[in-house]
Amino acid sequence: MRPLTGLFPIEDYPALLVGLNAPDDAAVYSLNAEQAIISTVDFFPPVVDDPYAFGAIAAANALSDVYAMGGEPLMAINLAAFPDNLDMGILSEILRGGAEKVKEAGAVIAGGHTVTDREPKYGLAVTGIVHPSQIIAKQGAQPGDKLVLTKRLGTGVITTALKQGGANAAHVEAAVTSMSRLNRDAARVARAMGVHAMTDITGYSLLGHSHEMAHLSGVNLHIQHKALHWLLGAREYAERDIFPGGTGRNRIYFEQWVRFDKDVDDVVQQLLFDPQTSGGLLMAIEPDKAETLCNQLTNVGEIAAIIGDVSPGDGQVIIVSSSSQPRLDVFIER
């Protein structure tokens, strides 16, 4: 996209508050002093076998970018690709899963477009709204801030294990529940608490999206890997070297900005590059509000933890070891 920036100089489009000049989770266009439109799009092939669940997950993933900007979704347009030799009932279930998730978000499906393709794909183009003064971009993290993360990590390895026929059904069910959960309540709490910066954790992995926040904010992020919550099964599949292809691509590109403490083992390092689907929100907030933020997130049903802090820097992500003992629910299977 970088070559396109020359076609659209930022000074020629003053109403474009967030665009190609500082890439974020979604574009934001000012309508007036009180309203700005959020626009985003996301679609991908199935990550689970159940068509309805796939539709719901894809919709939650697309809606997440609106929430990550501090906004609320208004409407969505279906984007679908589907083979002409498959039962159309499958496509109907995919669309139903997406539509019910959009309805849960308080938005509406307003149309769509479908093409024939060899592999099914589904997602949404979403339009949302936000007050211009309440936009939460990636670039607002400040030295001294604490980092708070919602949801568990590990969806990439679990869905890959499912595709390979080696996933535990309970692990898949927990991952589907996590991926299907809207980031709506978490974003509303974040907005009310005045977080400085926020992004959702999706395909670029925790480390990739953390670097984006660090780079755009002109800081370094320090993440305590023992403070992270993981889905049950994540470590097990990682130890069996079950990773999606995106893990390696993420590591090749983002590891130039990542440093690991010497006691962070290779499995954890690789897991931290695991691409997520419909992951949680990473937030930077002033330190005296971090505990309250976590408590309020927990009160609305979110899994949340303080996972690190922010220091002056140049876009580095440093993975450190916490002084506290790791929680038993992190890597021990039940």
C-alpha cells in the first residue's frame, strides 16, 4: 500500500483522520465535529469445520477493527467466495452465522457480494461510527503505561491442529468460543477508562501487533510472557510443531524488532508469533488505572491481565520473565 500514499497526500484530505499515512486497525473519516465514520474490511478461508461457527468467527473478527478504534459498528456488507460444486446450504449457514453475530453487535447486514472460487472465503466490510475525540489509535502508548490484554492466545495452533485432524474437541470448542466473542464490551470499558492506545491481536500475532503499537507510538513494549493467558492445548500442539504457515512469516518479518530474555524457551518464542483469529484487545493505559481496567473488564466477562509496560524507545518489543510464578492455567492441560 505504501506506493499509494503518493496519490493521496494527507494535506489534500484533511477529513481523513486515520488512513495510509499511519496505518491502523481501520480507516476513520470525519463527517463533522461530533461524528466520524470508521471503515474496515476482513475476510479469510474457514478456520473451523462448522459453517455457522466459521461465519460467526469471521464476522466477529471483522467487527473487531471497529471496536479497536473505539467505535461502534453501524452496518456490514457480506463478502463471500464459494465453490460452485458445494451445497449452497453450507453458504447459507456461513452467512447466518455472520448475520447473527452482526445483529448481536447491534449493527445490520445491508447487502453483499459473492464470487465463485475454489475455496470458500467469508468476511465483512464494516462501517462504524466514533466521536472524533474518542478515537483510540495504536500510536498513543506513553512511557510508563501498563499493557493490558484481553482473551487467551493460541487460536492459530489450535485451528491448525484441527485442520490436521489432531485437535482435542474440548480445545477446539474453547477456541471457537473465544474467537466468536465480540470485543464490544472490552472496547466500551477501554473507552470509558480512557486508554491511551489500543489494537486487536489478529494475523500478525501478539508480537507483530505489539510492534505496530510500539513503532507508531515511538516507544518500546516490555511483555512478561508468564503473565499471558493461553488457550488449553496451545502448548501441547506447539510442542508437536503444529503451527500455521503464518507463524513463520510473522517471525521472519517481525523478529528484527523483538528481543527475548534468555530463559524464554523456543516453544514460547514461536507461540508468540502465532497468528490469531478474532483475538483480544491490547491496551496501553496509565499505570494507576491498570488494575481498575482489569477489574472492570473482568466484571463484563472478559479474561484480562496486565502483561507488561511501556518505556521510551524505538519500536522494540522485549519479552521478559515476570518475577511472579506462572499461573497453573497457562500451560498445564486439564
